[in-house]
Amino acid sequence: MEIKIKKLSDKAVVPKKAHKTDACFDVVATSKTDLGDGRIEYGLGFSLQIGDSPYKNYNETIQFDFRARSSVHKKGMILSNGIGTGDLGYTGEYKLVFYKIIPTLPDYEVGERIGQMQVRSSHNIDFIEVGELEETDRGAGGYGSTGSN
């Protein structure tokens, strides 16, 4: 599959994996804006679009999921929405917004790897409203219903 990338900044870095077997691509900050309320917005300096792909039939679609790096704890930050999802039709700049929860730790700076991007497919589904669902072994058993600790 081909994904087109448009660099919007001369500081933009094409997402890349540290190891061939990694699930995610590292992304690098190209801009940093302190929003003044405990949030810091980082631009990634690029936009994306799926190239020639079988996903154009819309039975399945592609999404770009952005998450914090595992080393984010060293910065005292959390990604504002846990995982941010870029949809197939979005062609604007990708950005990550972090909450600064431990002010004494250093922020990410422009040029640093600040997150990871995973390219995923998802099925387009039609929900069918019904009056009842079929019986299953588990039924409506929720949290802790399987007896495991």
C-alpha cells in the first residue's frame, strides 16, 4: 500500500520505524505551541493521503492512529485524547496535544520523536437494530463475571 505524504514544514520528517518488526512509526515534532492552560500542541509538519489502494471501494477504510511513545513518562505528559485517529478523508496537518501533568519535567522539543503512528484498517459496517440478541454462554456477564482475578 502506498501512502502519500506532503511535507508542510522544512523540519518535517517522514514517519519511520526504529526496527523493521515494530508495529508503529515514530513521528517528530516540527512546531511547539504552549496553549497556556496546561496543554502543549505539537505539529508534525505533514499531511497524509492513501495512494492507489483497494480501500477506495469503502468496504474497508484506513486510519492513522497516533499515540504517545512509551518514554512519555520522562516528560510528565499525557496525550490529550489517549489515541488520536486520523481518518481517510483528512488531509490537514497532523498534530498531537499533550497535557503537562508534572511541570518539573522537561517538555518535548521541536526535532524530538514525540509519538507513534500506526496504520490500521477498519471495516465499514451497517448496524441492524433488533429487539433481542441471541443467547450466549456469557450473556450479559460484565466485569469480573468470568471469575478471573
